[in-house]
Amino acid sequence: MMHARRSSREIAAVATVFLFVTPMSAAAEEQINAPTVSEDEDRTALNVNFVSVFEAWRARVRSEGFATVEEGLLSKAVQNNDVQASADVAYFYFAMGLFPEAAARIRNIDAEARGTDLLLLESIVAINMGRWREAAALLSRPALKNLPDAGSWRGIAFAELGAFNDAAGELLRTPQSTVPFEENATNYYLARAQAAIEIGHIEPARASLESVRNRLETTRQRDARRLFEARAQLAHGETAAAVNALNGLQRDGEAPVSLLAQLALIRHHLHIGALSKADALDHLEQISVRWGGGAVDRERLELEAALHEQSGNVIASVAAQRKLLVRFPHSDAASAAEGKIRTALSTILNDRTLSPRIAAKTFYENINLAPPGAKGDALIRDAVDILAGLDLLSEAAELLRHQVFERLRGAERSRVAGDLAELYLAAGDPSAAIEAIENTRRTRLPEAVAARRNFLEADAYFRNGKADHALGIIDALEDFDALILKGRILTAQGNLPEAGAAYEAAALVGDGEITAEQADAAILAAAAYTQAGDRTALNALSEKLDARLAPGPAKDLFSAMVADDLPREPNDFQERYAAYFDS
């Protein structure tokens, strides 16, 4: 007789059933038929005995078969289309060990309709799926914040995230009556022991580990217990027994516990001087190749950062601390790493033993941790100057953008936004320069600040091919830079007489002998007038500059242009003209 092949999920569910073979009690029958959600429920207490509900579903599967029970529940959920029917499906899937299916079913229930029981079940599903961040967030929701039953689950999630102070707060004060159910009880005691060890409470840790000994353990749970027992022994001065246990775990245990044992041995050997920092770092590099993520990665990075710091390698230390902060943001180690990075950023730019490029790039990578206030702003400007001096304009602009939009306010933001726009122009990104100006507009700015911003915005629009708009912005400006820009724009438009007038105005700014820059403007004005054939304007300019233009290459070239005493071959003139500006 042929039998239909069972799916892998049904096989897994049946296997789960036979892990818990307790016959269904009358109380369990009541639980399975009782409503699991109530609109008027007390959100500081549970209405459902999870153990009884799970026991009841497993008993029904043993009696009726998985497929029959599942089909009946799904049909009821579709027909009734209510919260209770969908909740029943979620509890059933959880009881069968089908956690992804349970999670999906809970998500299909409107968030407002989920009672305390379902909210807690959703959190426990996340824990059983190893989604520690999600579980911690779910368990911290207001509805579960004061629920005694949620505290132990929250503690487990915190311990897995490396947030041991928070875990200890939940687990070391949790009454025995709220210990998690079934196989999670072992994980509860292991998390409790680990949190106690991390905060230096060895006796509570040992008591929790003794509770684990009296329970059914998986291989991984057994190895974890032995690891924590060894660490408790080390903390208690029982060195020989601890080292022997750690060596055994490193040799015979399963990953990741075997690697955590290796890390504990590295720390111990460093402590007693039996291992050099260089050799320890080599071992850590090998571990990083073998395993990534989780507690192994967190502890490895924490030790790596400490070793680099002790060796005076501040760049490598900051790099490791940054990885800690990014990969394990909820951990105690991340909190410590953030403080160390902030301290390093306060001194890194003035450390003459470091390459300016590397120091500035390290600062750039950690800009969000720059010190607050004026001190941090000054450090950012130092880093910007270093990066810009190294022609790392994009990085410099990104630093300054952070300062403008994340740290500064008011008129100071508008002023520094001008520096940002100038950096973007130097980097060849006029659109970003326009954005920097437009997003920091403010009335009643100091006149000099407003004029500079207008100049930079006009330059950006000109480079973006919007010459008329650019001219409109700077039309009323009469400072040297604005007049030169106006001349460039008019030249590009072919309006040489007006371009010559703009260059002439720039050349004549102020009184007394003109500067080298003004002499350049005079040459540009003469060239524009010459190309426009405007001898009258050219001669008038000559009269104005005769006494103010000092002897030298500029005066020689200008005088030749005015006297029409130039080489007749255009190429010869261009070479002389180009040679002057090249010099």
C-alpha cells in the first residue's frame, strides 16, 4: 500500500510532538477551547497558560494527525476571519516548532487586535528563531514592559546581544515562578549565569549553572554550561581546573563554544604573561577566518581593540571598536567602544606619529562620534582642511556636510554652508553646491556672508549651464570676485563689451596701485574690448590705469594691446597672452 510522502515541515512538527508526550489534561482541553484574546484584558497579566495550550495541540496532533489539525484550523481561520481563529493557528504552529509559520500568522493579525498573550508569543517566536534584536525590541513594547512573564525572555535576548548589565537587571531579579517554559528554561539559566559572570557575581552564576545540570541539555547547551563553569572557576581562582576544562572544550567542543573557549584561554594567557600581544593578534586573525558573527565575533573584536590600544596602534584600535559599534550596537562592549572612539577623535588629528591622510580618513569614518560643541566643530574643520589639502575633496565635503546639517544652527549654519558649496565646486559637483546653499537660506545674514553665498550660488548655476540665472543672482554685487565671475559669464555668452566692462570694474576696485589679480583683470578687459573692436573703451581704460599699473609683464602686455603693437599672427599673440597667465 502506497503512503503519501510527508513534507519536511510535517516531519519536523511530528518530531516536536514526540518530544512532549504528556497526555492531554482536562485543564489543557479548557485552554485550547478558551479565547486567547480579549479586548478588555489586563495587560499586566497573561490570560493563556502557554504550556497547557501547547500540550493540548500536540495531543491533538498525536490523536488526529498534523495535516488534519492544520487543515481544520486554517479552514476555520478563513471562514471566521477573526482574531481568535488566527491566534489559534499561531499557537498551533508554535507548539509544532514551526516558528516562521507562527510569526507569519501573528503578523497577519492587525497590530491593534493583538492581546498581551499574542504580543509575548510573537516575542518568544523571535527568540526561538535567534532574532535577538527583534526580540528585544518586541519585548520592550509598552504592553509587555511591566509584564512579569516578559522579563525573563527579555533577559535572554539581552544576554545574546551582549547587553549583560541589562540582562542582569532582568534575570537576577526574576522570580523563579516566571522561568520560561520547556527547553527555553535551560537557555534562561545559561543566560542568567553568563550575565552574572560578566558583572562579577560568581555565586549566582554557579547557582544558575547547577540548575542547568538538573535539566535535559542539548550538546550546545552542555558545552555552554561547561564554558561558563570554567569562566566562573577562573574568576574564583580555580585556575588549573578552569584551564583544563577550557582546553577540553577548545579541543572537543562544537563551534561556536569551542572558539569562545579559545578566546577565554587567550585572555588568560595574556593575563599571566604567557602570550605576547603580537601572537594573540595572530590567533584572533585565525579565529576571524574560521567564524563570523555572534558572541565569537563580539569577544574577538573587543579583545582585538584592547590589544591594539595597549600597543599604541590607535588607528587599528578605532577600526576594531567601530566594527563592535556597528555589528553589536546593543552590547555593553559597544557602549565602551563608543567612549573610546570619542576620546581618540579628540587627539588623532594632532598625533604627529600618524599619517595625516590616515588620521583624517579615520576621523571621517567616525564623524558621527565627534565631540559635541565648539571642540567637535573645530576638530571637524581641521579634518576638512587636511582632507582638502590631500585632494580628498569628496571626503572633506562629506565631513563638512555632516557639520552643516547635523551640528550647526542659525546664521552659523548658513555661513559654513558657503564653505561646503565651495568644496563641492572644487570637487566638480555644482548641483551639490546649489543644494547646500538652497537648503540653508536664512534672512538677515551678515552682508559679507550673504554676498559670498550669492557668489557661490551664481558660480554653481553658471557651471550647470544656467548663465542667465547666475547673472540675475550676482547682478547687484560689486566685489572683485563677483565682477570677475560676471565677466566670465558674459564672455561665455558672447557679450564682449559687457564682459570688458565687468573686468574693467574688477581691475579698478579700490584706490592706489592695483594688485596682481587686478592686473589680470585689466588684461582680460583689454582682451574683451580688443575682440569686440571697441577702441574707445580700450583707450579709456588705458587712461584710468596708466598711473596705477606698476611696471612689469602685465603693463608691457597691456600697453602693447592698447597701442595695437601686437604680433600680426594670431598664434603669436595667443602664445604671448597664454604665457602671461601661465606665469
